[in-house]
Amino acid sequence: MTDLTSEQTQALILRLTVLADDELLLSHRDAEWTGHAPILEEDIALANIAQDELGHAMGWLDLRKTLDGSDPDGLAFRRGPDEFRNSALTELPKGDWAFTMVRQYLFDAYEALWQDAAKASTHTPLAQAAALALREERFHLQHTAAWVERLALGTPESERRTRAALQAVWPYALGLFEPLEGEQAGIEAGLLPDPTQIKARWLPLVTAHLTRCGLTPPGAEPVARGTHTEHLALLLAEFQGVNRQYAEMTAW
Amino acid sequence: MTATLKTQAAETAEQHAAFEARIVRGEKIEPGDWMPAEYRRQLIRMISQHAHSEVVGMLPEGEWISRAPSLRRKLILMAKVQDEAGHGQYLYHAAETLGAAREELVDALLSGKAKYSSIFNYPTESWADVGMIGWLVDGAAIKNQTMLAGCSYGPYSRAMVRICSEETFHHKQGKEMIVQYAQGTPEQRALAQDALTRWWWPSVMMLGPHDKDSTNSGVMSNWGIKTKSNDQVRQEYLNEHVPELLELGLTLPDADLHQDADGNWIHGPINWDEFWAVVKGQMGLNKERLATRNAAHDDGAWVREAMLAYGERQRAQAAD
């Protein structure tokens, strides 16, 4: 591991926070299905994905801790909506099963490609964590890609719902690749993957699968990162409620 | 299911004698083996009730996944509730080995015809309930399931072995949480005590009516389905849990609780009126739990239709 400049450290902290926040909220949304999924097998499978995503988020926050000494629980439970760095994609309500699966599929493809690229990071702990998470992410991608196909090529109703989900989710998914102000120093030093290169791999990958499923990605402008919807404050009120109610408690 | 029962309508004394001899020898009965129709009926009833309990049991604790106060607790709770779904799944499979169809069993739950453990009709009012359910409710379940792991029907017995090992993790995480809170800040301690006060009696009751009032117990024990009585299992549960709770300085809501000369913990009178009122849905959240299950089932109908249609399409393409 090389010595990091302060700019490089800041770039790493920023990206780790973005990754953690995305996975934290997506995990939270996915877990809302636990006990309410369309089939019992999906109560199990989606709960598994939710645990993996939460596990990744915890891993990124642990890595951040090694850089700035921050407390993972403090970051998760005591920041306000304006401090969260997630993409709005991950804060949107769970919607119907098609919405959840299309969102998860597009995110999984992004995450798997990001992790694949991050294996080459010159920051060894990040490269190692990415390699570990990638193994799980490949399973997610397989699972959600199969669901998108099943729903898109199922009944007229499931096809209609899948199209509507793709329409709604697509601009937010594009926003995942928007450059982060302050990340450039990390990209130039080979610490972090370049999001534009990830997007160049992601777009043909998901377009090919969607096309196989008879779906067409809509033409849309990306929703920039840093833009939050009204859903985030509500989500955090629930997510953080118990923790904040007992403000002086540090051990749960 | 009905067809299987009809073909076994004529049962001979020889068949019964041979079957009971196998039970006495401690052999496991396997799906293809001859068995009395009543043995099959009792097992389907019991295993499906057990499966329903796992599925409905996801709800009271699942409600708290979104509010768990630390990342570690959130992860543990997700894993725990996921396990309950898994238990439900392989118990439905165990019932299927007896000729029952999962759809029929699920329909019986959704229509309110089938029963599930009434403990899940109690509300979870605070975060500490998650810990208390793990420690007490799963603790009681483990006692019952350890007994069932020795039961005469192979698939049920093996399912229990697997379930017990996972339930042991549930029990541990619940106990660890409550021990931490009981020794934590005054507020945490109050949360733990409040949860104990509300969950103590329901957990004592969930092991079922006293032996003298238990209608199904005779035949179940003769056929090696239940190898211990409700009161025996309840005694094991009390003897393990009472001293551990008292050691934490928590108060059990039973003024008559005492130890007898043999060291057994003896509880005071149980309010069976409450037990039956909860079982019958006159008290507690039976209607709400079934409404939630029905809503999930109805909302998922279009997804299941899509799965079937997609499957048909794949088969048609493969045939071309």
C-alpha cells in the first residue's frame, strides 16, 4: 500500500461513502419484502441479497474507518438526509416486484462491474474487499437478470409492469455513473475505477439483456448524484428512529 | 391428499401391528412406507401447522428489520427472519412427502382454517421484543423441536435437526441482546424488563395445554410423534430459563414461581382463557396477521402467473 496524499484519501473516503450509502439503502428497501414476497422462495432469496448488500456497506464503512476513524453506526444512524451520498435510485420506495427486480438488476450490473474494476485498485484493502464482494454480486446479477427475463416475457400484465419499472428506474440508474466532485485524484492515482469506463461496459451489458427480454432502455438524462427525493427523509426516520430515540446509548 | 387417504381406508390389524412394532424398535418411517391413515393425517396437521407458524412468525420480528438500531443487529435480524422462511419452506416439503400439496396447505392458512402458533398473534411493541422473542419464544421452540427431532417420521425428524441448529443461533442472539440490555443503561434495562413482562406468560403457554387437557397427545405419543408431553417440555424450558433470567436481576411476572424439592421451577396458574382467546383470534393480532399474509399472497398473484406463463413459453420453445 502506497502513502496517500490528503486529496487521495478524501477521494477514497468519498467513494466509500457513496458505495456504503447506496448499499445500505438498497438493502433496507429489499428487506421490506421479507415476509411479504410473492413466493416463499423469494422471501429467502431477496433476504439473502439484502444481507449481502448490507454486509458490503459495512465493509466499505469499515474501510472508511481505517482512513478517518469514523464510526460506521454513527454514519448510518446519525446523519441527516442532506449528508447521505447515495444515488436517489436506492432510496425510491420498493414499488411492485417488477420495480424491485429491475432496480436491483441494473444496480447489480453496475456494482459487479465496479467491483471487477476495483480489484485492480492500488489501495490493497479496497482491491481485496472488491474481490470478495464480487463473488456475491455475480449471484445477485444472475438471479435478478433471470427475474427481469421472466417478468418481461411472462404475461401481458407482467410485461406492462416491467416496462413501467424500466421507464421509471432508468434515469436514476444512469445517475450511478455521474462523476463525483473530488474523486478525480483517486482515479488518476489508480486507487479508484473511472465511472465513465464502468458505464462504457455497463450500457452494452444491460442493453443486450433488456433487448433479449424484448425491452428497450428509454432515452433519458441521468438524475445527478446529490439529488434526493422526498422519500429519503422518510426512510431515514424509520431506519434511524430507535437508535435516535435513545440518543445517549452507544452499545446496541 | 384425499386420494391417498381413500386407498388406505382398509387397514388390517396385521398392518397396524407391523407398523407399531417398527415404532417400538425405534425405526424411522419413510415417505413410501405403509402407515395408518390417521398417522398420516396427524403428521400433515402438525407439520403444516408448524410450517404456517414459521411463515406467520416472520411478521412480528420482520417489522423491526427496518428499525434495528445498529448495523450488526439489522444484519442478524435479516438473517434470522430469512431462516424462518427457510424453515417454512422445508416443513412444507416435509408435508408434501405425505401427499399434501403446498397450495392446499397455504390456502388453509390464508382462509383461517389452519392454525399456527398463537404466540405470533402477540404484538411486538419495542425493539427489545426482538431479543426477548429470540431468547424465550425460540428457547421454548427449541425444547419442543429437540423432542420432535427424535420423532418417528424420518423427513420431519431430519427437518427438525436442521431447524434446531439454526434456532440455536436465534436463541443465542436473543439472549445476548437481553443480557447486554439488562446490564446496560437504565433505559435499556427498562426495555428488557418490559419485554420480559409481556412475553413471559405467552412463552410458557406456547408449549401447549396441560397434559390432562391435551386432546391429541395419546395417539401422538403411541406412534412416536411426540416423545415427551407438553408439561415435560415446559418443565425443561422453565428449568433452563428461569435461573438465567433471575440471575440478570430481571423480575418474572409470576408471584407463585418457586423451586420444588427436586430443583424444578414451578409456575403459578396459567391464564388458559387468554391462551384460547388468542388461539381463536378473539384476542391479539390473528386477523391482522392473516390480512398481511393474504395481502402478500394477492399482491404476488401476477408474479406467480408470470412465472407459470414464462415456464410454459420455455417448454414450448424447447419442444420446437
